[in-house]
Amino acid sequence: MTATFSIHVHADGSKKAYEIFGQEHLGKKTPIVLVNGMSMLRGEWQKLSNALSQYRPVLVFDHRGMGDSTFSTKGGEKVTLEMMARDLLDLVIALDWRKVAICGYSMGGAIAQQLLFLPFHPSNPTALPFEVSHVLLTATLCEPQQDTSFAKRFQSIPPPPEGRKRTFEEKRELARPTTAATFDPEWVAANPDRFNYWLDRMAVGGSNASSREFQANVPKDTKIMVIHGKLDEVLPYSASRVILERMPWAKDVEVGDKPGQIPSLDFGHQWFEYFDIEAWTNVFELFLNEPPAQSSNLARL
């Protein structure tokens, strides 16, 4: 499958590189947006995007400052989950799509949630001028991890003394093992400057204020599926249980041997590299063809 390489220029001069596969389905089937993980480039979706584009349009893109996408003309901006969610909002608006489905992988799942939270932002609420009908949250999380058994693998320094906030350098060192686990050792050795950039970004993080309240406001007619393997060594399986607790109308991917089910939950962080790609295509298509419970304008204020 081929797609035309395109560039969208945001108001701040940053450039968003994107491709749309399955363009023959535009206007006939709801497009799905594949939102990258932290170090991922749009081409890494190829196996899944090619399979899904047989049935619907598939949008892939590079995050700000990654791949063929650039930072703003001014440069030096602090890239946050909210900024990346607003970049996605701007791109979908530019494409003039009125309805989309979203699959967020790893950090991309957090970005997808931030997009849904934008109408409820405490200081800059922003309506979504399109419907988000279905969301797949894959190998992701909805809050900082509290799973102590998992955290021990990534703990490098003890908690700060009571009453003292952790310094940026301490946060950076805590983030180091987790960040390193997202890349392979050869890449880290060959790209020390880029690794330090991501390390700084992990240490700074984004705002988690009132995330529980935001999740409660997500329209209940937005269908949500959770995909998370029990062998995930980057984000623990327990993170997916928190998502289901916070958004109880969401559902797990089913395990079984029928179309729309997967053989087991024995897979790692890079979930779409496990099993036959047809199994994942069936999961997506059966889920995306489920109609929303009802029409709602809540996400658009």
C-alpha cells in the first residue's frame, strides 16, 4: 500500500509530516488515526497500517520534532502531551474530517486521552469540532505508575526526604532506566544527544492535574478498547486495569479463537508484532464497526 507524503504547517511554524493510506475509502469509512509511541516514527506502523488500509483510511504522522516533522519556527518549545494533543487536533481539523477513530500506542495512548480531555481543560478548554467515535488505548497508561513491584525494576534512587521535592536531576535519573527500556542499547549508544533529549522530556513530564475528573467527563458513547500484554516490560499490565477502573465503559480485547479475538495476552509492549496481523485487523474492524451507544455533543462542548 502507498500513500502520498504531505506536510501540514501549524500556526507556530512547526511542520507535521503525515501520510494517509487507504484514501479510496475516504468519505465511505471512518478514518483511523494511529498515534505513535514516544520514540516511534510513522513508518513503524507499516505492518498494521497496510492491513487496516484495506478497509478504511489510515492516518499516520510524526510527532513534533520527530522524523520529518519539525519544531516551531522560533524553536525551543517545551513539548508536552497537551501540545501533542493540540497538534493532532489541528491536523484533523485541517483534513476536514468530521468523525475519526483513534488508536494510541504507549505515549500515544496518553496523547489520545489528552485530546479527549481538551474540552474540559481548566484554563484553555477547546471544543473538538469532530466526533471521536472509537478509541483503542494500547500498551499505555492513564496516570503515573504506582505498581511498586514493577517500579523496583526502574528504581535507581530512593524517595526524597519527607517535605522536600525531588530535584530535576533526581527526576532525570529516575527516568533513565524507563527511558532506556524504550530503546535498544545500540540506539542509545549511537544517539546520546537524542537520548538525553528524551530523558529531559521524561523528567519534565506533563500535567496530571485532575486526570480522574477529566476521565469521568469523557463521553460514554465514545467506545474504548484496551489492549495490553501481560509480558509488557515497559508499562505494566496493571496500568490497563487502572484505565478500566477510571473508564468502566471501556472493554478489554477478547481472548479466544474467533474473529475479533486474539490467541492470548502473552505479548510484550510492541503488541502488533505478535500474532498474525489478520488477528489484529479483525480486532480493529469488528470493534470499529460497533455503533456508538448514542450521538453526543459533550466532547464538542
